[in-house]
Amino acid sequence: MRYKLSIALAVALSVNTLCAANSTDLNKTNDAATTQNSTSPNDQTFASDANLAEVQVVSDLSKTEGTGSYTADRMNTATGLGLSIKETPQSVSVLSNQLIKDLNLKDVNSALQYAPGIAVRNDSGRLRINSRGFDVDNIQEDGIASSVSSSVQGPLGYSKEFTDLEFYDRVEVLRGAAGLTQSNGEPGGTVNLVRKRPTSEFAFNTSLNLGSWDNYRGTFDISNSLNESGSVRGRLIGVLSKNGTYKHYRNGWRGALGGIFEFDLTDKTLLTAGLIWQKTSEVYDIYGVPALDKDGNNLNLDRKSYFGANWNNSIYEKYNAFTEISHQFNDDYKAYAKLNYTKSDGIIKFGSMGGTNPYDPAAPSHDIRLQKYDNGSKEVNLKLGVDGKYELFGQKHDIFVNGSLSKEKFVEHDIRMPSISLASLGLGIYNWSSSAIAEPNWGGTNATLNKTFTKTIYQQALTAGTRYNFSDEWHMILGGRFARVKYDSFNENHKTGARSANTYITKSKFSPYAGLTWDFSKDHSWYVSYAEIFKPQSATDANKNVLEPVVGYNIETGVKSEFLGGALNTAVALFQIIQENRAITDPNNSNYSIAEGKVRSRGIDAEISGSITERWSVMAGYTFNKSIYLKSERKTSSNVDYNKGADAKKYIPRHMFKLYTSYEIPLVGTQKLSIGTGVRYQSKTSGIYMKDNMSSGSAIKYYVPEQKGYALWDANINYLINDNFSVGLIVKNITDKKYFYNTHNRTAGMNNFYGDPRSFTLSFNYKY
């Protein structure tokens, strides 16, 4: 470990020294407001060779909209302190507003495919986010955390989806345990979606996108002061899209509308309130396609292949209301209160082909699975806090205290009808007919399952900490979060009229946090940090006691640097996560569990983001990650290798490299041409199952599909005709690479999901 650390630090210092040697003073026109603040890392603002852009004072130092940058001044996701990337003793990234525009990103999942260190996998047609080998199961909006899925029984029970990216200024990413900002989660990391805010001056943006497979999207964004003094400001954002697909099923659509308002109650008190509505209709490809035949040969099906009914559909509707009030007592102390309410509903119905075994065209064993999910969730979150500064021993230090309460209630109505054999319909993968599958009577008495599952999660937490500055060079963050999590769940069987007893699970735990940074030169710092997070589990032992929570420990160390006054950031880190108390089958009683499972994730993160020169922006990251079982985990399933030392995350690539860079070319007058290109590479992956062991007791030899490493190339070109109008072209997967998404439960016969082919999007944008 020491040897690896020495190498990593040497590489980081070498890279940083090289950058420093080339970091001459740069001047660049900044299209957005820049900030005059002595504590901001962007004190050295860019100016053009001709004229210096007008400087505006803004209150949000972390805002990326209009800056043209691929980085941000400050982030709150890791500690809540509003530190710069270099000051934060954990691995953090930001997907800025400019990067989102350059790549024409519309939703959170597609955006995170470009985030360093983040792997995206397909889970029953829904994309899931994975960081350092662990799924991200909580996500934040403006610092308030909530569950990603709002599900009781898995991905098909989802009742909500992410809000459209048009409503956000940026996407902040933390890799590693988010123990200071949230509870009840996995230790891989979290994502914070930061909403756009109203502007004091009139601003109007609208766009029209025309893309492959009948993709059409229109947006508008208007903001201004609503009174003469400017003490009341508002912003209205709308989205309407037709979401086409390359597969053989009908297109989806989305509509979204939201407003956010700010009120200066006094010169020190700010009230913010907003409401967002969104409704989306999509056709999910639930089980994907079979990949291999009975002899282990690749079926090599067309990417357009879709083995579902023509009535398959899902509709999600979401209302999100939020408000915040903050008061600045003086230059040092501020208090705030945040309230967030979300109501989500999701209806999924499908008849889709599924089957674990390899597909045999002569005698297919697959069947049509008929299911309907009527899901709903309501959640309310309250957060109160005080941030401030105090002076001790000649230095100023930061202090923070906050408390949070939340309640999330998920209701999932699951109806499953008897499956239909392919043979009875005369269907196969080479003569598929979506219209041949009739929609069942979901209210019929022949349902094999008709249950409602209800789960309520209550969370209470108190967080406190300080950033103590020993000197101008040495800084330490010490803090912790005490959290209490309670689960209340039951189910109702509508076939029998029976209702289960309520299951109550209550667990409390203190999660400490510590981080140390050393600014060994003006622009370079070394750090080390430790963070924890826990997650209650429902499994019980032989004494019928609920097992202790799963606990994840994240420790990392690295070197971070800033160049050009914070316009360019670099970082390299070594990390280790250990997750213990994982529920495994009791070897003495298979009906119960013991909390003895243990997994270790190790790796290295390296990243560069921001502006290299006045016209050249870049975001790039490399991640190596290996997860293994530290203890053999006996499971009831015999087709997965849970032995000590086995790969615990075969469906997550060990190597990932992501790069996107753009260069701006000035033309005549205000005309500009921006050209960008990038690549996303990942190493090989497979499902969790072992070869020749899936069909135990069967004469069929079982094969496991694998996805070899691959690279996807993207590019964009944007022509700024004048200060108001621009036109752009975005090309994704330029080489038209054929590949499968990462999927944990891939088998030869199902759960293989093709990635998107090459696509083109033409964009027209107007701003005033």
C-alpha cells in the first residue's frame, strides 16, 4: 500500500508540476458573471485580449451557468461547507452547465455516463448509478437527500424518475461515503443536483432539438426581476419532448414545467420557493434480448430487437414543491431552513419475453411474462442548520450544525398473470409479433400474484463539525452524524384478503468523519480522509432479532491542485472501502441470516477539469476499481461465486477512462465556432453468474455472456452566429459501436440490453 501510495503521489506531483510549468497567465472572455470575492479560487478571472467583460457580483460562488467552464468554484456535496474542489478532502466532480449543453444531456442517468468514476448499469430497463462498486441509492437536490428508486420490491416498483436536467445548473458527484450529508445508504458515493436560480436581470433562452429516431425536444427558460427594486425574482422553465427510440416499439414523450422564485425579505433574509411538475411516458425494455444459443454462440441480434407487447407502457408523474429561507446574521453566521415535498406516481405494465437458459430456436423454453405495477410515493424532508466562522489562536475556523427529518412512504401494487409459452403463440426471436400478445384483464381472478406492498422510512439526523485551520497550510475537518432510521412495512394479499403484520426496524448509529489537508504549496494540497455510512437491513437471525446495519468505511488519500486561479483542477487519489455486516445465509439454519459478509473495494481516481487555455476546456478522468469478498458469503443461490477472494462486482468495469474536450475558434465579429470531442472507455464486464452452474440438474450446458472492453466516441460542433443565436450538431457513438450495457444479472437467455447506436442531434438555440 505504501508503495502504491508513493507511486500515485509521485505521478500526481509530476503531472501538477508539468501543468504549473505551462500555466502562464491566461486571459479569456467570460460570458457569464464572474465573482469578486477574496475567498473564491477564481479570483484571477479571465479577460479577452480586446475588452474586459463587465464584472457582476453574484451571491452563488458555485454557479456554473453562463461561465463557459467545465468546473465549479465551490461544492457542498461532501461536507456541506461550500469548499473548493481542492479544499474538499474527498473525490468530487462536477458536470457543469456548459458540459451539459455541449453534450446535449437531457437526464441525470445520461449525464452521469460522462462523470469520472461513475458506472451506469441497466437494471430491468432502468439505469442505475454505481460508484466504487456500490450502487448510489440516495441522491440529493440542493443538499436534501432522498431515495433514488422509491421502491419496495426492486426496479419494477419504481414510482419516480429524475427531474429533467433543464432545471439544474450542475450535477455534483461525490465518490466515497457521504456520511456527513446523508444516512441510510451505500458507501460508494452520492449525487447532488443543484437547481437553477432566478436572475435579477431579464434573461431568455429557448432551444429546439431534432434528433435521430424521431427525437424532438423544445425548451424555454425565462428569468427576471418581478418588481422595480429587484427584491422579487422569478424563473420559469418548460420542456416538451418526443423521445424516439431505435427499437421496434412506439416512441415516448415528456412534459415538464417549473417555476422558482426568490424574495429578499430584508437585506439579510432570502426566501426561495418553487414547484416543478413532470410527466413522462416510456416503453421499457424489461428483459432485453437473449445473447447466446444452446451451443454458446452469439445470437448477434439486431439492436432494434424488442420482444414485448405493443401495449407495453410506463407513465410517471411527479410534483416537487420546495422552499428555503436563509438569514445572514453577520459576516460570519448564517441560518437556514429547507423544506422539500415530492409526490410521485408510476404505472408500468408489460408482456415481455424472458427466460434464463440459452435460447434454442428449435425448442424455445422462454415465455411471456405479464405484470403490472401501480406505484406511488410521497416524501417530505426538513433540514435546519447554522453555518459560521469563529476565531481561535489567531486563525478563523468554520463550524456547522444541522438537523434533518424525513419521511418517505412507498406503495407498490404488483399484479402478475400466468405466463404464456412462446410455442402457444407461435412466436420466436426471428418471427416476433408484438400485436400477438393480448393485454390481460388485470382485475381477473386468475392472477398468480395480487399484492400491495407498503413501506415507510423515517429518518432523523443531527450533524455537526468544524474545519479547523491550524495554520494557513494545515486544515482539519472533524465532525459526525448521528442518525436514527426506522422502517415500517407490511403487505396486503388481494387474492386472500390477508394483511401481514407490520414489520418495524429501528436502528441508530453515529458516523464519524475526519479529513486533513496540507497545502504544501500555493496551488497544491495533499489530503487524507475517513468517512462512514450505514444502512439498516431487514434480515433476522435464528433468535429472530434484526441484524445490525450494514456499515461502509471509506478511507482515501490524494493530491489536488488548482491552476489559473482555480480555472483548472487536477486530482489523484487512492481509496479503500470496506463494507461489513452484510447479511448472509446462516450455515446452521438456512431460514435465517447472520451479519458476517464483508466486501472490500480498492482503487485509484485521477481527474482533470476546467480550462487549459483561454479557449480550451477539458474534463477527463481515469478510475481503477477492484472489489472482492473478504469473507466467503454463503447464499441460498449456488450459481454465484461468493467465495473469499472472488470478484464481488463482475458487472462493474475495473478500468474506466472518460474524456471530453472542446476548443473555441473566434471568427468574424462576435461569431465563434466551438468544436468538441471525447471518448468513454471501459474494460470487460459480465453478469454475476458462473459458467455451467446456472441450470443445475439440467442437460443444458450453461454459458455466461461477457462484454469485452469498448470505447465510445462523441463529438459536437457549435456555431455562434451572433450574441443571440447558435446552431449545433452533436454526434454520439461516432463509430456505431455495438455493445451491451453493464447488467448484474445477465444470462444467456435474458437481461442483455444493447447500448445506443450512433445518433445525430441538430440543435437551434436562442438567448437574450
